[in-house]
Amino acid sequence: MKLDLPNLNSDDGFSLVELLIAMFLAAGVLFLISVMVMGIYTVQHSVMDSSHSSSETQTFSELFKSSIRSSTATQLSSTTSGGIKGQLLKVRVLASNDPTNVTPGARCQQFLWLGTKVYSASSSSSTNAPTPSNLSKWVVVVADAVPVVAGNGIFSQNGGVTSVDLVTNPDHGLGAVVSTSQSAPAITQVSAPCF
């Protein structure tokens, strides 16, 4: 009985060159897959930023319009906080739509544009322009906003119309222009709250 032993000198295996080629091909495929995954991640991140910015802008726009729409008076002034110039818009908002009901149920809705942020605060009485120490009590309603026209503010008043014009998220190429106007009586009487 004769045993069949494998031939140890045969050329049936892989050569070093074939192994190197297979390794380089596998590395190339893995590199392409990682590039595609990073691309998908980047696009997803951009879409999420855009969606967040759009939601933030829409919330601010609705708050602004509803405050101005139900207001009895508005006042716009320039302000400086911590060396940063901005604008402070005070709006006297009534709980009811009766313009003769000046104090009961009235509140002061304030919007502050400072640097690249728009803040909002609501209170039952007037507050002065915020300082760096009390700015933390204000709510950031738009985190990244600049005026549509450089050098101008984002708020403007012309007669009985109060407007806001800003570009959100300008540094990421996904900026949305917000331009909204709402009629409101200009301040004619100084009364509580707000003024």
C-alpha cells in the first residue's frame, strides 16, 4: 500500500506578488468605502444644520409677527453691550386686542440683535438693554444672523410698519433670508409696561 503525500514543491499556492496585489486592491476598496461614508456623513450634517437653522428662523419669524400684530406700541433703539453694537426692539403686547386696555394683561416682549445672535425676553415691565452679566437670562432665538445689508441693523421702522431683515447661517452657505414686516402703531404715548 502506497501513501499519496502532497507534493510540497508544487506551485499551487499564491505568490508574493499575487498577495501584494490582493492587499492593495482590498485597501483601495476600503478607502473608497470610507470616502463614501464620510461624504454621506458630511451631507447629513449639512442637512441637519440647514433644518435646524430653518426651524429656528421660522420660530423667530412667527414670534416676531405675532408680537407686532398684537402690539399697541413699539420702540426701536440702538444699544451696545460688552462693546458689541446692536438693536433693541421693545413691543408692548396686550393680552386682549383692545387697544384702550393699556396696562392690565399687557407684557413687554423684547428682541435684541447683538453681534450675530437674536435674543428674546418677555416680562411684565420694561428692562434696560442687557449687560453681559444679565444676557444669560435672555433666550437665543436665532444663533447665527447677520443683516441683509452689511452695516445696517436687522430691525427697521417706517411709519407704522416694523420690519426684520436678516440672513441666517451665512457662514455655511446655507443661509436663509428672512424678511417680514408687520404693521403696528408707533409709540405715541409713554405708558407701562415697556416704555
